[in-house]
Amino acid sequence: MIKEKKVTEEELKQIKDIQEKQRDLITTLGINEYQLKYYKEEKEVIFGEIKKIEQELQKLSEQLKEKYGDVTINMETGEF
């Protein structure tokens, strides 16, 4: 008669616990990757907005330079 070969219940539980931890970590990694993708996209949107603002500032700076010459403006008082 061949005796059935198998691990103990405790060993089987240990294997299952480790596999569950592994699945949890993989799931967490997936969530983090998804969030990272979202944040990268959001970062690109913000950079685009910053570029627009810099262009607006440059345009205004050129207009003021035309009107007042090459001066430095005090941002507290508006004096130059």
C-alpha cells in the first residue's frame, strides 16, 4: 500500500499565507502604478498651465517694456 505524500496542515497554511501576502503586495503595486500614471498625467497638465502663464507674463512684460521702457517694477507699490 502506497502512503499518501503531502505536507502538514501547518506547512500548507504557511504556503497559503505567503501566497496571500504576495497577492496583496502585487495588488498594492498595481494600485500604486495606476496612481503614478494618474499623477504623471496631472503633472503634464500642470506643466502645460505653467507654460501658458509664463507666456502671458512674457507678453505682458513686452507690452510694459514698450510702454515704460526697460524698467524694474516694485511689485509692492507698482512704482518703477
